[in-house]
Amino acid sequence: MIDEIKNSVSDNTVIVSIVAGQAIETIEKAFEHNIKLVRVMPNTPALVGEGNGGIDTEQQCYKRRNRCSCKRV
């Protein structure tokens, strides 16, 4: 999937990942250039529309934005 989009990702794009079992470094390396990455780790109840999730940002996103904004859609 990353191979299909990596050349279309601009400096202003924030990638949101929910993939399990992959380190942030692995995802960043697959893009082959610097990206802004946000990881969301949903818990099992999220499968039924309830629950919560943890959010983590990589260093480049944090340095450039100093904060990440999230909204429910």
C-alpha cells in the first residue's frame, strides 16, 4: 500500500496509521523520504463503535507542529 502512495505524499500531508505490529521507523523507511506520521492504536471495543485509542506522533510531526489536532468524524 505504501508503494502506491509514497510518491504522492507532500510535505503538508500527515499520514495516519492504524497498522499493528510495525514500528514507526519501519513505516517511515518504507516512504523513502521524511513524512509526518501519526499512529493510532485503537482498542478492541473500537470494532463495535465504542472504546478509545492511543495517539502517538513521530518526532518530525511534533517538531513542525508542536501539537496535533484530532476531531471525531
